[in-house]
Amino acid sequence: MEAILKVKRFNPEAAKPEPYWQEYRVEVEPHFTVLDALIKIREEKDETLSLRCSCRSAICGSCAMRINGHATLACKTKLSEMARGRPAVTVEPAGNMPTIKDLVADMTPFWSKVMAVEPWLQPRGPEPQGEYLAPADAMQHLVGVMACIMCGACVSDCTVLEIDPNFLGPAALAKAYRFVGDPRDQADAERLQALSRYSGIWDCTRCNECVQACPKGIAPMDRIMALRDRAMDAGFRNNTGSRHTEAFEEIVEHSGRLDELRLAIKTFGMMNVPAMLGLAPVGLRALMRGKMPPIFHKPIPNAQAVQKLFKKVEEAQKGDRK
Amino acid sequence: MLECDVLVIGAGLAGMRAALAAHTNGAKVIMVSKVHPVRSHSNAAQGGINAALTDRGDSWEDHAFDTVKGSDYLGDQDAIEVMCSEAGREIIQMEHWGVIFSRDEEGHLGTRTFGGQRRARTFFVADMTGQAILHVMYEQLMKSGVQSLEEWFVTDLIVADGECRGCVAMEIRSGTLQVIRAKTVVLATGGLGRVFEPSTNALICTGDGIALAYKAGVPLMDMEMVQFHPTTLKGSGVLITEGARAEGGYLLNKDGDRFMLKYAPSMKELASRDVVSRCEQTEINEGRGVDGCVLLDLRHLGEKTIKERLIQIYEIGRDLTGIDITKEPIPIRPGMHYQMGGIKTDVDGRAWDVKGQWGGIRNLFAAGECACVSVHGGNRLGANSLLDTVVFGRRSGEAASQMAKDMKPTEVSEEKWLKSSEDKLRSLLAREANGDSVAKIRWDLGTSMVEHLGVFREEEGMLATKAKVEDLKRRYEKVAVQDKGKMFNTALIFGIELGYMLDCAETVVLGAIERKESRGAHHRLDYPQRDDGNWMKHILVHETPEGPRLSYQPVTVTRWQPQERKY
């Protein structure tokens, strides 16, 4: 059967280097992955098409790219599923990274962010003769993060990185979690302090794109949320993100719903004039659209029920920690 | 020109381990790799890494015996003793560096039983052990600050006066060539799997270092010994880990019989790989297969075990074949997996003979799958390949840096070497299209190798492949590369790699035709018995101006005399 692939091409050596779309028609087998089709194109139709690929079994992390607009591994994506109900399967290089050529993205910024989290085990004290003793379940839990193959699919589709290229990003933060969560690593305090700064864990907007994109089920966003909990537990609360979280919880527990004015004041601090002024345009726009929160905040009728819920959750969390 | 004491070519486990060892030993190291280090094929080692830890009541001598037996008595026993006795130390080193090995209830490292071994001594991380170790090794490399040239492709080894003095490499991104001058060079470029089609190997496994060394005059040893893994997917040849059988998986024929009970009553599915592969092929050839395959049945292991310990296999089944392995058996067959042979080295990775008997090139070292120490002999045991990379990677790095300490910088004419490499690339790019293609030649090579140098071999077929390789070499001289650009020209790289693959293929075929017996993975229908009287020796292939020449080296036997091999 024939498949149609529309591939975004880019030749840096062209007289005017501009990306353009090229359509390829290729005979495929039902079991083909998108990578199988791209390799066939490269071998039979167009040797100039450049892409990275190696293992063909989702372990080397070379072939992350956007297929039908979303980042994934080409070797793990069935062509037939992508082609269903569409005139053509679109293939583009990974996003949030410069393109070197065709489907080859420049991963230099990716690796420099990984490097920024000091991604190596930092134990303290004398090395034991044998292995470090570590609980089996803690290690089994870490396998779920360690399974990250550094393909960059999460970074490609991260919505924060589109706005702020300084954000450490889901891959580097998930890597950081792998050390914070490791009972052998003794640098948690330094790590969590560094991660609590600008461009770190508090800059994620929880849009969930990285969880969707990850071909290995790492769920980077969940790891970032776990890092936030750990950072707050470790006492790194003197930052906007922590205060926002605390205020959010406190207000909702108290009155059963959010008081957005108080949330802003508690997050930034009443005396923080520049931040307060910075919020003024948001307030104005809300006012003009009739979405301004009421100045006098009232609890919901049965706020005690919400407080009970909070108590239950707190008790459950205590149980989890034990 | 870039300069260093120790140049490491290849950045899989053996390469990175060598680079770290040399760096720790005070050498200035440059490591160059055609892919980013974490994309290396060491990733694909799923099942584990062997070591006999004495605090668990195991002994390295037992591990060594299993390895000797597994090798069908072709492995050099002095080298096997080194590997097995140093294994425990390496495992602990990896653990201290951060590898998240699976644990037992008390928090100690846990083990599983792998094929061809009488004890559980395989340490593992679910079914992604290679990946787990590779990424940790790269973490240590980032920490060390070793200069790592990532996505640089080596086009030539610089050899003069019988010694290796560096390489010429192309930065793939820009297409520019650079000379890298070194006092000593470690080759750790991995295997040659893509010479066969299909193969479990990644597309990058094209025998680059093996061919570079061979062309430079280093003999290759045991090249006829090619491992066919018992469980690979039809079509793509993607690997299903031996861990699937280690966890208790069954092999079934079309009648639902566990046929291994008949062939290897004691070790069953966990007999050594060459044995299991032959049994499967026999079932298929005698009409008891299913569509050219047999079945791997994991259903009885239960969903929890499968999803905790065989995660990747669960995903591969789901994504590549549409089979839920918790509910259905998966069709598998033997597939090309590993090259036991390679660049002949001693136990410190030296690719030259200090006694001068077998030649080689001074200052050149090799480790990992591209090397042949020989610890695997006729058949490698599962989970001994990761061990090989870390033990001999470290030893090569140590020896190469030690040697460099006493050396002055070598003399290299940058201009001359750049020009000769440039000319080579230019002539490849200048050829005009003739209807042939690199991909076609590679396909013809791979399919012919699998057809006649597969699980079962015989003279007639191998001679046909020999003629085929010669013909393909002639086609290769004329084939054109269509991409004429400089930047990230993957077509050009495939073109050069194909040359490496053809050189490797030639030596595999020659070794296999020469060895007139059946031993380990080399099974001949025309010589079905092992013949210790005539063939308990290594075959070496040397490149000479008159063509390939063969020579022989005795197998080193320390304490284990050959016995009949039963599982």
C-alpha cells in the first residue's frame, strides 16, 4: 500500500536557507513504523534526506521528531495509525531546538541544561566495601525515571520553553529528580535550593504536554511536582512558587474556594509594589471582561465539608510518607 | 590539529570506560564518537551483567568455567580468568557511580539466572541494564570534563612506521575534517551487525574500527564466530532479551510443545545461545515452526512480573508487533546479534604482539565488541558482553595512558593526512549516478550473509557469498553518493560505512570457510562435529597487498581441558 509523508526539509547550504515541505509517496507494509517509511524514502527515493536514527527499538533516543504536530519517536510510531483519516502524515524536526538540517535538531542547548543540574551521583562519606544498601522499592521507583533515554521529545513540546528558553525544561528536571530521589545521593539540599530558583521547578505551568510526548512513560511533569513537594518539605519556601502553593491551599481550605486577590497578595507580598503594579493590567482586563473577582470574598455555604476533605488528604499523605 | 595523550574512538561502554580510566590515570584524553555517547549500541544490552560476587557464595572460577564451556573451548582461558576475577570490582564500581541495579529484600544487589550458567550471577536493571549503565557512565564522563567530540566520524587511522598516531575525523555537523594527534589510540567502535540483514544491531553497528584496524595491518581473529540470538522479531530483527527466558519464559513450537525439554533436558530454554538457536532453526526447518518462527510464551509469568521486569519487551511487543505479551505468545526466531571475533588484542587491549608473533600496530589498543581478547571464543554467554566492555575498557584505558606517560608527542604531517582523507571523500562524492546505490549493495550483502553464514553453514553456500562479496566490492568502487552537501551529510557517511562493512564481511567469510568443523556458533552441515585435534586454534586474517592471508594462534588453556558440551 502507498503512504504519503509530508516532510519538513531544511538545507542550511541552500542559497536562501528556508524550511519547506516536501511530499513523498512510498510503498509500505502494514507493520511499518514512521521510521521504517523514512528510511525507505532515504534509501530508495531521496538520499539527501537527513535524520538521526539507530536502534529502531526506542532505546537509543535518536529519532525524536514531530509527527502530525506532536513530538515522539519515529521508531515507536505506527505509520498506519498516523495515516488514519489524514491525507498525509506530517513529519517535522523536534521543536524548541534549532534545526541543523532536515529532521536533525541541534541538541546542544538540551545537553547544557542537563549538565546544569549536575547530573551525577553525589554520595558523601567513605565508600562502602560492597554496594550501597538501598531499599528495593525505592530503587524500583527510580527505574521509572532512569528509563529516560534523553530523546528530547518532552523538550520539543514544552510550552514554557516556547516562551522562556531559559527554563531548564522537563528532561533536565526529571534527571534532577532521579538524583534527589536516590537514597544514595546526599546533595538533596543543594540540589533543591538550586532548582527552586528562576528557570527551575516553579516555572513549569503544568500543561501536561511533556507527559503526553514522552515515549518512555517518564511523566516529567509529575517528577517536577514531586521536586516541588520535596523542595518545600526541605524548607525552600522563600520563593513565589512556594508562596503561591501555600496561599492557594490555605485560602481554599479556609473558605472552600479561591480568593484571587488574596492569592496575589500572599504570593508576591503586599509590600512588593513592582509585582503588584505588574498585575494591574491583568486586573484591568479582567474588569473589562466582567471577570474581576469580588473584593469581598465569601466562603461557600458548606465550607466545613472542604476542610474535612483537606484533613483526610493530609492524613493519607502522612500515611504515605511512613 | 587537535592533540592529546590518549585518543578513544567510540563512546559506548568500552570507550567511555577507557576514557575515564585514562583520565583518572592523568592522561589528556579526547573521545570521539559518530553518535552522541548515549545513543551508542551498549544501550541495547537488556538482560544484565555477570559477576561472581564472593559475598554471595559464588566464585569467579565457576563463572570462568561456564564462560570457557560456553565458548566451546575456543576462548583464551587466561583472558577469561582476568575478566571473571575482576568482574565483582567493576560491578561495585558501577554501583558506586550510580547505576540503579535491582535489589533484593535486604537492599543488596539482586541477581537473575542467565543462559549457559549454573548460578544466578547476572546483575540487572529491569530489562534495560545496558542503558542504565551507559547513561551513568556518561554522567561520570560529564563530571570528569573529558573532551568529548560528539557526532564526529573517523575516516582514517593515522599509522606510520608501524605505530598508530591518531586519526582523521569529520565533524558531521559542518563536514570539516580534522587531524587528531595522539600518543596512543583506543578503538572501541563496537560490532559489525549491519553486515547481516536482518540483525538485532543498531544501524550504527557497521564495523568501522574493525575495518580501520584491519586495513592498517592489524589481524582480526575468530571472525567466523557470529552469534545468532534465539529471540529476535521477524522482519526488523529487533531483540527480545534473554531476560524473558531468565524470568521463566517458554519456547513453543506450532504444536505447543516446549521443544527445549527434548534438546537440553537440564538447562532447557537457558542452554547457551548457539544451542538454543540451532534447536529453534531445526524445529522451523523440520516444519514445526509458525510462519518461519517459533513462539516465546510469557503468559504464565503474570502481568506484574512482565510489567516490572520486562518493561521494554512489553512495549516492543505492543508497539512493533501489536501483541500484548501478557495475553499472547510472541513469534520469534534466531537473528544475528553479536560478533565474537574482532581486532586481536592481549588482556591489556594491545593490538600488537609484544613478542612479535602475530604482528599488529604499536600504540593501538582495542576494547569491547570490536576487539577479540578472546573471552567469548565460539559463543558468548548472555550478560558477558557488558562485562567485557567495562573490564577490558578499563584495562585498555589504563594501559594506553600508562604507555603515553613515557612517550614524547608523535610526529604527524597534518597537511598530508588531511589531503589524503579529503581526496578519498571527494572521489566518493564526484562519482556519477549509475543506477546502483549504497542501500542496494548493503541489502545484497546482508541478505547473502544471513542466507549462507547463518545458524547452519556449508561450503557451497559460503563460497557463493564469498564471490558475492567480491562482486559487491567491485560495485562499491563505482557507486555514487547522491547528497553532495557538506553539512550533516548522512548519505556520505553510509557510503564510507559500506566500505567498512564489505571489509569486515570478507574476513567473516574467509574464517568460516577455513574452519572445517562445528564449534560454538559456527555450525557446518558438512563438518558437523567439533574437531579439537585440528581446530582447537584461532584463525587470524591479515590484510596484505596480495590480498587476505590467514594464520593461526593456539588457544590458551590454563586449567580447563576440553570436554563434550552438554546442557
